[in-house]
Amino acid sequence: MSTQTTPTTLETEFTAPLPARAMLQRAYRLMRTAAELARLYEENKAVTAKYVHATARGHEAIQLAAAFHLRPTDYAAPYYRDDAMLLGFGLEPYELMLQLMAKRDDPFSGGRTYYSHPSLRRAGFPVIPHQSSATGMQAIPATGMAHGIKYLEGQGILPSADEQPVVLCSIGDGAMTEGEVAEALQMAVLHQLPIIYLVQDNDWGISATGREMRAMDAYEFAAGFKGLHRLQFDGADFLASHAGMEEAFDYARRTRGPVLVHAKCPLLGHHTSGVRREWYRGDNLAEHTLNDPLPRFHQQLLELGYSEEELEQLGQEARATVEADYQRALAAPAPDPATFADHEFAPPAVTAEAGERSPAGADKALMVDAALHAVDDILREFPEALFYGQDVGGELGGVFREAALLAKKYGDARVFNTPIQEAYIVGSTAGMSAVGAKAIVEIQFADYIWPGLNQLVEELSKSCYLSNGKFPVQSLIRVPVGAYGGGGPYHSGSIESTLLTIRGIKVVYPSNAADMKGLLRAAFLDPNPVVLLEHKGLYWSKVPGTEDAKTTEPAAGYVIPLGKAAIAQEADPEKLRNGETCVVITYGMGVHWAKTASKQFLGQVEVLDLRTLNPLDYDSVEAAVRRHGKALVLTEEPLMNSFAESLAGRIQRTCFRQLDAPVFTLGAANLPAIALNVELEKQMLPSAEKVGVVLAELLAY
């Protein structure tokens, strides 16, 4: 076994006592079980290959060795080849086959996701949160779990602290080349997190060989991360793997620091059932077969005094179990199609407005201060809450001072700066949520959120649905958006339409201080991923026409349920009766453009502030359109293919008979970026003046 102070050649050193007899027998039986699964799936591929799957064949030794060291208080992030590891946790072949065949009683997802993609909360087992198939992406949520454990331990509120819980992140060597893996490793060593990265290196990435994909293996790569303890051993040797994983777990539990294990394994099965080995392996398969862990372990057990009869009996038990479980799984019921939409979201925590919106004697507050005070209230009230992102910690407290003094007040463990790692900022919240920490994070500008979308789409948005409701991700992601006065192409973007194509997340967009405070708290309390869009031009009410963004500050604890629109300005009842009115449906800065423009048309314009874009309060939209018969949908985004155009199309469909004019739309010019020059910016963006022109046309229609 090699460590970080020795050469990288693979060696076998039995530095730990041999496992107990019962464990060796269990390991052999499960290794045979994993091999029987692979055999049965291949022999019955007409049935089993209906849905794509991969097996552990060749990786069984290291996977079982790792599984045997995990405790029920630990957390695990297996990858798609880890069915032997799942057997090692104690799952039955029948349960794995239910997932293989996408059956109703699949314990992980109810038939919604692939084989060996577990998500499990079960007494006596390590917790396994949902993770996607995207290779390498599990490293960030897994590191977020370790980060959350470290934080909760430091606060004295981790129930299992005495057990010294750790996280096991299993990953292939090919995935180690992903940039997101480097982000995870950087944070693991920076914060010294209790996590083990188990790299199973079979020298293949689908049909690409190791020499095509990388200049170094994972062990060599990890040398660049100061503070990452490294181990390297033969992953096809169960005894060496068990001893090596014992050292890895001991180090992580004792030091609470990160470990990387590099284990070489043969690939004996197909890459997946859809990419068969005979298509590309050639003589390489015969070479790998020489290192098959099963006959090696068989021979080791014989040398340790086990008889052929004993081992054959264990093998027969494994085959009988697999055959019987296969027949049971074939007969198991399929999911009820009527349940296809269940668990898009976990039920919301806030369902009604509560608290004082306008307490007597309260001063007016800027929107940026209302947000700061809302976060302050949350940190004071919820010890499991923490806040991090670029520049939100330390002295600055955010480039907009939206976190001013919070780090000094609550300490660097709760409010802290991150590297420039949008993927980690977003994706780590999935891991935080899984262990019970509640993260508020910030992306510094909307224009820089794109590296985080990979995690937002694959890990956060799908988790509740694909885990059958077991793992909703509580995550509040704050994002300053919008243009005002020369921010230029990388500090002025609006991104709501892109976000709204992501199912499984909520998108909130306040237009004033009171709504900001109530919506931010509701977003934090919501058990689902919430992106809170905060328009920079409304933060200080300095932009002409945005004075109404400054409001009386609600009391601490004030909440507004997500998905409820508000009438920001009513029309005159008499003009409404006379058919002289219209409604502007908008959000954010659009509310203030509409209110300013409506001064030319006194009493004729209702302004409906959506406040939440998903879930959308379409009932209020429909009611407003039917009241007035004329509607303008107003956005700051480029109009073409936007949320605003989509909403206008929906209104045309459901309110056609009540409309007295086509649904009008107004947005920014259809250009790829906001120009730096303020005069060019004005030409591109909507304004109160432009809204006024459109309102005149609409009212006269």
C-alpha cells in the first residue's frame, strides 16, 4: 500500500489485522453475488437491457472493502458502477433488480432512475442522497455533505458527532479530469473536511483509454492539493483493499481531514449495457481478466484455511439468491402511471402571509437593507443556517454590502468567502441539505451563474423527483441581476427565462423592500431549491422612478408564501367599469417602469407584480386579464423566446374570449449582451417612456 510519502507503484502491505472470519465469508458471498448479478443480466439481456445499466464486475473487491467500513451515521455518494458497494451496505439483489427493471417498489426512486443510482434513508444504513449520472459531478455535493458535517460539528448541533461521521465519495478515474472535481478537492483541503474520495481506476472512460484522457492518474493529480492525504493500493485485492480503506477511514475520522484513495481495478464487464465490451476492448479484456478479484480472493481464502466445499457452498447460496430474486423482480408491479408527477417539489413550509408587514413606528428601509436584516434574523434564529459566496465574508460583506458585518457577528464558520467557484457554491448546497445544514449562498452577478447551472440542473432540481421525495434540496441561492447605468455586458444580465426552463427549482423576484424581506425568509424556509433574483437597480432606490422600492420594513419573522402575486397598483373602479383600463403584468424593475408610465393614464392601469415566477400565480394573472380585457406583459429580458412571451401566449389561449386586444409584450432588444455605454444601454432596455408609448397604443386599441 502506498501513501503520500512513497512512490506511486502499487504494492500490497497487510498493515492491519485480517478481517474476522464472518466478514471474510460475507465478502466472498457478496463478491460471488455481484458476479452472479452480472452473469444473470448478460444471460437475460433481452429483458435486463431494456434500461441501461452498468455492473461492478472487476471492481467488487474495493467496493466491498469500502462498504464494510461505513457506519449508519456516515454518508455515501456511490457512482453508477457501484452495485457491489450497495450489496456491501446490506441491500438485497432483489432491491437492485427492482431498480434495474424500473419497478414500482424500487426503494430508491420508484422506477424513475437508473440501476445503481441509489437514494436511501434507512435505519442501520449510511445515508445516500440522490446524485445524477453526470460523471464527476457527485464530488461537489459529496464535499458539501462533509462541509455541512464540519459546520454542524463546530456548532455542537450534529447528533452523530461522537461517531465522527465521514463521507465516502466514489468516482472513476476518468471523471477526475472534470473541473468540478478540482473545485471539490480545493474546498476539501481548504476547510479540511472529513471526506474520502475513492477513485476506482480501470483505465477506461467508455472507449477512451487512460493515456488518451489524462497526463497523470488521480494519485499523481492529487499531489497538487496540499493537505490531501493520499493512499494507493491494488483495488482488485480484497485484503489489501480492506486494509487500505481501514487506514483511510481511520485518518478521516481521527483528523477530520480529506483522503484520496487511488485503487486500480480491471474492467471485466461492459462499460454499460448500451456500450458493449466486444465493440472496442479487443485483447485488453483478456489482460484485465488476469486480474479478476474473484479468483484472487478465492485463492487467498484457500491459503487462509477455507475449504473448496465451504467456498462452493457460499457461491451456490449467492447464485440461488440472485436467481430467486430475479424471478420475484420480474413479477413485481410497475409504477402506477397516475403517480408520474408526484414529488416535483416537497410541500412548502409557508402557505400564508404571516407577521407584521407594516409595524407601527417602523422606518422605511432600502431593499438591500431589508435583505441584510432578513438574513441576520435567519442566522440568529436558526443555528443550522450558514451563508457563503464570493466576497460575502470578511470585511467587505458583499460587493453590494448586502452581507455587511454578518461575518463579524456570526463568525467565519457561518459567513465566509468562497473561491471563484460557482459550481461549488451551488452544488454544495445539495450536500449541506442532505446532512441538515441550511445554506444561503450568493452568486456575485447573474452573468457569472453559468458554471453553476450544471449542478443546479442535474443535482439540485432533480433530487426530490428522482428520490421519490426523500431528498428535496433546501437551498437558497441569491443572485443580483439587472442593468442600470453602465454596468456593461458582464454585470447587467437578466437570466430568469433560462432558470425557468429548469424544472424542480423555484424562482423568486421581489420588487420592493417589504417583499424582499418576506420572500427571502419564505425562500429559506422552503424545503426546495429557490433562486432569489435581486435587481441591483432597486437595492438603494437611487434610480429615478424606483422610490417605491423603499418601504416600511416588516417585523422579524414576516413571510410571504411563494407563488402569490400582488396588485402593486389598482385601477380606478369607475374607469374599470367603463372599459377604459388595462393591466401590466410584470416583476422587478418592470413594476416601477409601469407605475411611472401609468401617471400619464391616471386610474387606467393596474400593475400586477408577479413576485414569484415559479410557481407562477396564474390564477391572479387570469383574473386580472379578465377584469380588464387588455394586458401588457413587461420584462427587462430580451423579448424573443422569453418567459414574457411564453406567458403572453398562455394568456391568449386561456383568456381569448375576454380579450379586447392582443396581449402586448415589451422587453429588451434581442441582443446578446448589455452594452457598456449608457446611451447604448438606454436604447436596448425598456424604460418608463417606452412603456408609456405601448400603454397608449394598448388603451386605444
